[in-house]
Amino acid sequence: MSAAPNYSYSSLANMGPQGRWRRVLFIALIPTLCAFVYYAYGSSYLPSTFKPSQYPYQHNVSLPADDVSMSTVIKALYGPILHPVDAANFTDEDGDTHHLPGEPRFKERLGKRVLVLDIDSRPLTGDGQLMNQELKWKGMRPLSAGMLSHYMYAMIHGYDYKFIRAPDYTDRWGTWVKVPMMKEALKTHDYIVFMDSDVMFHYPHLPLEWLLNYWNMTQDTLAMMSIDPDEPQNYDAKGNRYLNTGFVIAQQSKRTQEMYKAWAECPSENRYTGCSRWKLDWAHEQAAFGNYIRYDFDRPDDIRVLPCVEANGAPEAVNRGGCKGIFVRHFWVDKGLLSKGLADSVMQYFLPRLHQLYHQTASEHIVDAKGYRLKGAELIEMTPEEQEQLKKDQGKNQKDEGF
Ligand SMILES: *[C@@H]1O[C@H](CO)[C@@H](O)[C@H](O)[C@H]1NC(C)=O
Ligand SMILES: *[C@@H]1O[C@H](CO)[C@@H](O)[C@H](O)[C@H]1NC(C)=O
Ligand SMILES: *[C@@H]1O[C@H](CO)[C@@H](O)[C@H](O)[C@H]1NC(C)=O
């Protein structure tokens, strides 16, 4: 047995004070965490045979069907940092600050008056798809990520969420079904947010109410949609750019019902000559809206056109007319980026918390051996003179994050 060293590791664990002040923050978070209420969403849209999935798969462990820990995790992660619905500004991850244009209309949370809506007529039961019994991160199909992010967004803010299994039109392209389904949803909710499954909010902690203030949703606004990029295929017969129907915020009103009725009935040509073409031709219901409906519902406040840079595209599409999706990302450039988008919407919040915890508990795991010098296999406590010298030589045999 070798001789005991003449220092003790417990002295190495005497950390500076940086671990301690953060503990105060941490303690403040605990009651917030405990205060979260679990509310389950109706499962009537899922097959009745749906079982709680096994987690992790290879370990054959099932959580009890009534386990609430996941909704607690979500609330604990986002609850403390929700952006106020009537905040005067919002600073994004690039440090750009976006200011409300004026006095906010929405000062209270809308809660269940808002419906976040997914609509699909496909079964989506294949491997990696949302309605499959099992879903793993690896091999998850892009649209599952999109729809799960919608569900999570609703959960974070206490909005309603529904996935509607839509019937198909026998004679129209599949995406047409979203028109009558949105119309139905506007009978039960004051505001609906419909997103294609390749669309997601980039900042899940930023409430819809804030965006409604920012984008100036007035009493008379029927719907808000983003303009498409300035590219030839995105122009209607009159030479105006299409509005993208992959992201729609609509407000309940009699006139909104009329607009959706006109839209859904457009191909019958009772009102709009030539519209039947868009039953099957691209861009389907979007072209019907662009070529006819918006010219019929054209009071100044009827349709709010959102800038492409804010509500369309993704950073990878910035060279497509600057559509980088500041608030709402639409991954038409590369659907493969959807799961990364979902990861971003968790990690941008998870990471600071993990980092915070790392420092809160620093005194338990950061060992300061800088007061020692190395000699062969030995650590030898330095004299004050040696420590002075060390400061002068700092970084000599290191490089930034290098090896
Ligand atoms: C998984 O667990 C269930 C219930 O405990 C058991 O019936 C089943 O055989 C297990 N499956 C595997 C692959 O171990
Ligand atoms: C954002 O608004 C807050 C008040 O709500 C204000 O204190 C702050 O200075 C504003 N930030 C910017 C960058 O304008
Ligand atoms: C919002 O829209 C209304 C109606 O178009 C307009 O009168 C008002 O000035 C707008 N508000 C802001 C802050 O832009």
C-alpha cells in the first residue's frame, strides 16, 4: 500500500461561491413545479385499442395508463418562462426584438377558446407515424414531429387540441378536406390555429395571444395567413402572390362561416367560374382561395396577410425570398428538418435548465485542483509564489475546446 497523500480530497471540494447563489433560483422553481395541474386530453380520436407505449422499448417497461409525470415535465419546463400575452416586445434567439405595433387587444389568456387543429384523412399508422402503437425518436417520420409539436404547444398554453380524422372528397385532392373541417371547428371555438403537419411554432413559450396582438387580429379579422415566397409558381391569375394555407389562424364569426362555405363550395362553380380546375390541379384549395375567395372577402380587415419572413419557410429557406420562419416554421424546403425542429423546441428550454442545475450543484461535482501542481503522478500543493507564476503562464498547454 502506498503512503497516504498529504492532502485531502474534501479540501478540493471547497468550491468558490458560484454554486450557491443559483440555488436560490432553483428553490424558487420547486413550488412552480408542484403547482402544475394535470389535465388530460380526450382520447376519442385514437383507436380504442391504443395502449400506453413501452418505454424505453428495449427494457419492456410500461408506465401506468394514468401516469401524469409527462404533463408535469412539460409544465415544469415551460411554465416558468411563458412569455406574457401582452408583453410590449419579444426578443428572439438571434437577439432581434419584435415590438407590438400598438396597444394589445388580447391581455388575458384565451385558454380553451383556442383550438389547435390537426386535420388528416390518412391513417398514419405506418412505422414512425403518429397513430402507430409505437413511436421511437429514431425512425420517426417528419409529420409525427409536426403534429406532436402542435399538441405540446396546446398543452403548454392550455389551449384545446384536436386531431380530426377527415373523410375524403371523392373527386378532390386530399388537402381540400381542411376547408370544411376548419369550418366545423369554427362552430365550437372562437379561434382556431390550423397547421399542416410540416408547420410548427418555433418558440413554444410564446403564446398565440401575443402573436394575435403582434399581427393585429382585430374584431373583424376572419383569418390570417402568410404570403408565399416570390416565385413564379406562387402567383394567381391576377398576378398576386398566393397566401399559404398551411398555416391559418381564423376567428369565429358569421362572416367567417360564409367565407369557408364559399371556399369549400368553390369548385361547384355556382359562384366562381373556373374553380373546378383546382379540385385536382396544384395548388388545390390554396389556389381556390388565392384566385377567388380573397377577392370576394376583401374588406380591409377580412384577411390579414402575414409576412413570409415571420410565418412561412425556415432558416434553410432564407434564400427563397427571405422566408426564414421567425415565429412559425414551414418546412417545405426539407421535411427531414421537422424532427430537429421538435428537438429545438425542447432543447432551447431544456439546455439552460440543465446548465443551471449543473452550476447549482457545482460544489458537489466541480473539483478545484488548480491549487496543486503536477509532478509525475503526484499532486503537490503550490506555494503562493508558484501560484503567482502560474497566472503568468496560463493556457500554455491548452487550446480552446481543443484536444
Ligand atoms: C414484457 O413484459 C410483459 C409483462 O410483464 C411480458 O408479458 C412480456 O413477455 C415481456 N416481453 C418481453 C419481450 O420481455
Ligand atoms: C421590452 O419591453 C419591456 C417592458 O415590457 C421594456 O422594459 C424593455 O426595455 C423592452 N425591450 C426592448 C429591447 O425594447
Ligand atoms: C390594426 O388594424 C386596424 C384595422 O385595420 C387599424 O385601424 C389599426 O391601426 C391597426 N393597429 C395597429 C397597431 O397597427
